[in-house]
Amino acid sequence: MIHNTKIQKISPIKQRILQFVDSLKISKRDFYAKTSISRGTLESETGITEDTVAKFLAIYPEINLTWLITGKGEMSGVKEPVTTSTAASSSAHIYKELYLEKEKEIRELNREIGEMRAELAYLKNEVLAYERACLQKPVAEPELELKE
């Protein structure tokens, strides 16, 4: 029998944002207030939204986007002058990485759904076999007492 228990973990991007917050030596409460990100968002076991990333980057533009998305490179990047084309390129890169992360999550969930469907079919067959076995057993007739 297949038992599949998914243990959801905090997304890697959230983990890196939390690592950055730790490096600032400020409380999470102060971080949430400064960025306008809802309290607890980064600790929740869900993916990360574009809105959360945008709020974070608006307050901390010095963050290295490659590090934030992939974990490669230094935490803080060299601050480049932001032009429309670099901002659009950065946004496109972020959206692409978020899309790929969600696509990977969807593939994993579809795999789990397939496993659960197989387990459900197996269990249905087991129930049917049990029901058939119960119907085929002869039912013992109760003995009657004769009164004299």
C-alpha cells in the first residue's frame, strides 16, 4: 500500500529573504512593518507571490537578484543605476524564476495525485474483493429448538 505524506517546506526564496533579514539584525516585526509585507508571510509553508518579492525589492534594491532567486553569488549585489530596460529585465527574470518554481511544484503535485489515484483504485479493488468474499460465504442457519 502506498502512503504519501507531503511535507511542505518554506520556499527557497523565502528562506533567503529570512536569511537577509537576519543579516540586517532587525526583528521580523520591524522588517514586515518596513516592507508592508503581511506578518508571518515568510514563515508560512506556501509559495511566494510576486507582490511579496516586489515589496521586498522596493525597500532593499541592493539585493542580488541572482542570489535571491537561485542562491548563487553574493547576497548584496553591486547597485546598478536602474533604467527602464534593466528594471524590465529584472522583472522578467523574477517572473520567469517564479514561473519555473510554480511549474515544478505543479509537476510534483500532479505526480502525487497520480500516486493517490493508484492507491484509491487499489483500495476500491480490495473493498470489492472483500464484499465478494463476504457474499460467497454460506450463511449458517440458526438451529431451531423443538419443544416437546
